[in-house]
Amino acid sequence: MGHELEQYRQVVRDEWTSADTVAAWARWHPKIAAQQVNMREALIQHARLEPGMRVLDLACGTGDPALEIARMIGPHGRVTATDLSPQMLENAERTRLRRESPTWTSSQWMPRICSSVGRALIV
């Protein structure tokens, strides 16, 4: 089973970090973000976020949930947005522009990050 699991992990890594996948997400980002707004808002509402919280956004993709979360938790809170793909994190950083400033980091630091947050969301 260990070999099969590692094989599966590699397939997922390869797919989500491929240039084609990243380019497709960048190209379709506005449409995807508009289509997912209701789902994203419902999930964020159920997380019961409060000002000043530290929140982990797992698999942040283009960063839209992290930006909304940052707005909700305010300047004393902190959002750590992670993604398997460094290229998706770059797209998220471009999406961020001049909005609130969540901390962007790659998923390789997950164990340390997970021990320092109040909520973790996969949106």
C-alpha cells in the first residue's frame, strides 16, 4: 500500500503543479471565482471566524478565500494560505494586489503551521 499511496501522491502533485493546470486556473479564475462565491461564503460563515484569529487556508489556489478571510479577521488576525503548487501561490499573490495582507506560504511547512492556527479551512 505504501508504494501505491506514494504513486497517487505523485500523480496529484504532477497534475496540480503542471504548467497547463496553472495556466487554466489563471485563465478561468474570474469565472470560477464568480461561480464559487456562494459556496465560499457558506463555508466561511460556518467556520465562525472572529477578529484577530489565525486561520490556515489549505489548498488556497488563486487565493480568493484567503482574501475574504483576511477581511473578516481584520488587521490583528493572520491568514496563512498554502497550496501544493508554488505557481498557484504566485497567482494568489497576483490576485491579492493591494488588499489585506495574508501570509502566503507553501505547503511544505504544514506541521509547524497547523500547530499555530485557530481554524483551518479547505474552501
